Amino acid sequence: MALVMAALPDKSQGLAGGMVSAMRTLGILTAAGAAPWFFAVRQASHQHVAEGAARLFVAAFSDIFLASTSLAACGLALALLLSTATARRQ
């Protein structure tokens, strides 16, 4: 957020702050809607492998956790690349 605000003139910071807030909210809503769907899909795909409700839940939850961790790692890598590129330009 600080990088975005620092790159903009003062008169545009209000609009940028609102857009960042809207993007954050949209991301949360998308994740909250996609995670249960992905969990159900993964649970259905493990039906033939995992026996019992507990094992089925753990298998699907592990898939969700792995996907979430991968997305977070990609986001971290992108943020580090962008901050390094910004620091080089200054």
C-alpha cells in the first residue's frame, strides 16, 4: 500500500486508497466463495482413495492448505520482485 501511495500525486491518493480497498474486499469475497467449492471438488476426488469421513476431510483440507500456501508464496515472490524493481529505479 505504501508503494502505491508513494507513486501517486497527492490529489490521486484518495481514489487509489478506495481502489485498493475494493480490490482487497473483492479478493476476500472471491476466496471465501472459491475455497468451499474447491474443498468439495477435492473431497469428491478423494472418495475412492480415502476411507472414512475423517480421512476424507484431512485429504481435502490438505489440498486446500497446499493451494493457499502456493498462492501466498506467489504473492510474496511478486511483492519482493516489485519492491526490488522499485528500489532499483530510485
